[in-house]
Amino acid sequence: MSPVPFTVAIDGPAAAGKGTISRAIAAHFGFAHLDTGLLYRAVGACVMDGADPIEAAQSLQPDALEDGRLRTAEVAQAASRVAVIPEVRAALLDFQRDFARRPGGAVLDGRDICTVIYPQAEAQLFVTASAEVRAERRWKELSAKGGGRTLEQVLEDVRVRDARDSERDTAPMKPAAGARVIDTSDMTIDEAVTAAVSHVEACRSARQL
Ligand code: C5P
């Protein structure tokens, strides 16, 4: 483990492969990993339980990230609704920035990591895929867990969330100027991970770490 901070920032839409790639990079380089979507999902889940979104974000506790409901399609939509609120985003900022600079290296994945949370990140990626491919991947995942949504419903969910995430005023999802774009539509998991790891390796060599 390198004692020097090194940050890998990964953005992109739902089900593009960000999570798999982030975990693989974290394991490969021995870095800590933060799935920042979980923060918004935890706030969304509190709102589904009747909480005020801003208060929920300001008082979020780490154990809220362990809630078993966070991976459901309903919580995903609730997350993207609270994520348009600037005060919610502001409340989650310091935690993410502190994580980004932890000694030993960090990987953060989300929608605005390269653009807003940590534009100084030494390695930046934007991982994407077509809406149809992403919907099919998400539908297979949900079906394996016994979810009752059709492929058409999941595609509609993906499109609604993409539009809300990329058209909001605060921290809209978009590729950062310095990010390497990886389109995983026609890639296997191994190919996508290899492309991402080699980009990070190149960024590390450029800094002679
Ligand atoms: O990545 P995940 O699908 O878990 O994210 C859930 C929602 O949280 C996204 O649709 C997005 O609205 C929001 N989000 C965000 N910024 C991040 C991470 C997630 O706005 N950095």
C-alpha cells in the first residue's frame, strides 16, 4: 500500500459497470473504495420513511449505508430525486472529499466525482454504456434477486434516472474534460477492468509512484 494519497475518480450512469470497475481497481492497487451512490440512496430511504431530505443528509450516520433496502429500484429513484437538492449535495461533500484524500489511496465512484467532488483526482474515468445494454444488465440482476420488473420497466427507470441526473442544475452528470471515457456496451467485464486498470497504471507512472 502506498502511503502517498492517490485518488481515482469514476463517474457514469447507472449499471455502466462503475461498481465492478471501482472494486477491481481498489483490489488491484490496495485502495479504499467509496460507492457515493450509497450516500444518496441512504438519504432517499430516509425520505421514503418520512424524513426531511436535508435533515436526513445532514445527520446521516455510517450505519445507514448498511441498510439492506438500498439496492432496490424504488430507493434508486428516491436517491435521484433527493440528489437534485443542492443542500443535500452540500451536506455530503466533506465526507466524500475527506475520503478522497485518505492515505494509501482511494477510489470513489458516482456522478460528480471528477467534476465537483475531487477534480484534482490523479486518475479520472467516465464509464458508460448504451441505455439498452445497461437496462438489460440491471434487469438480469433484479431478476436473479426475484424482482418483478419487466425489461421495459427497467429501461424506463434507467432513462428517467439518466435524464434527472444529467439535466439537474447542481452537479449534473457529465464526463470531465480530463476523464478517460470507457464505453462498456460491447466489452466483457474483464476487458472493461483491464482498460480501467491500465489507465490508472498510466496515471500512476506519470506521477512516478
Ligand atoms: O450510483 P447509484 O445508482 O447508486 O446512485 C443512485 C443515485 O444517486 C443516482 O441516480 C444519482 O441521482 C445519485 N448520485 C449522485 N451523485 C453521486 C452518486 C449518486 O447524484 N456522486
